Amino acid sequence: MFFISLENQTMRKTLIGMLVATSLLVSGAAASAATLNITQPLVFSTTASSQNFGATLGAAAKGLTFDEDFTFAITQPSALSASVISIALGSVAGMDITGFTLTNSTTSTVLNGTAVSAAPLSSWTLTASNLGIGNYTLAVLGTVTGTNGGSFGGNINVSPVPEASTTAMMLGGLALVGFAATRRRRNKDAAPPMGMFAA
């Protein structure tokens, strides 16, 4: 009787250990399928139209996909250029950037960036020539590949684009200056030299 109860206890412990291991395995598999969604605001000052951005994800994020969003507002029609880069340090730290997009929150228009190079030096660029006024989201998408996590960094530059009426006024002003210079040259050429008719 004593041996049977001991055997049952051993089987019970083994069964409990297997259940715990299975639950950890299932939760680990579920975690690796998760996506990290993080949003950070970017604030452009009146004197600076350039802003750095980036993120570092630790060892717990290894194997996870991420969607890091950077939000900002444009208050006048503007041109935009942005780039992002991640450099892998062997298998210790690294990220594979798989997407770089700009979304207009008002119109849901999405502009896709261009991959310049792939991991271990993962870099992307994105440009837009005439963005309207509104709220925007710059998204960096990818997977954490390093055992200790990984990081990326980037820069975004937003510069105002002159409106069509401002451009038309500038062209009109240049035309007037050109006309005045041409007229002055004609009048100078048509006038007799000084002293020609002097007695």
C-alpha cells in the first residue's frame, strides 16, 4: 500500500510538471505571435522642422513583431522626408524592419516607404511632396531578432510648401521687375549720348 501511494504521488508530480510545462509552452507560443503596438507623439517647434525618433525593445520582445507609431500634426501644406535605420549586432541585438508608412488620419491615405537595405543593416526612406493640413501617423513595422532585443532610430523633416497664390504673386513680381529692367535698358539705348548736341 505504501509503494502504491508513493508511485501515485510520483505520477501526480510528473503529471503536474507536464501540465505546467505545457501551459508555459502554449503561453510562450501565444506571446511570440503577439504584436507590440506603441504610439508616441512628435512635436515640431516653430523654429525646428526636424525631429528624431526611435525605440528600444528588450530581451522579452525577441521574436515579437512590432508596430511603433509616431503621431504629429501638419498645420500648413508641407513636404516631408523621413528615414529609419536598425543595425544588428550579430545575434545579440537586432531588428528586421519590414515596413515604413505614413498615414493621413483624416483621409486614411497611406504612403509606403522604400527599403534601402535589408538586415543586418535595415534602412528605409519615405518622401512626400505636398501633404495637406491634418493629423499623420508615421509607422515603423518589423520583428525583433536579437536575443537581447534591438533598437531603431530615425529622423523626419517637414518643410512648408508655398501655396499656389503665393507662387503666382512671386512670379508676377519677377515679371514686373524684368519688364521694368527691359524698359530702362531700351530708354537708355534710345537716348542720345550726353554732350552730343552741346554747342
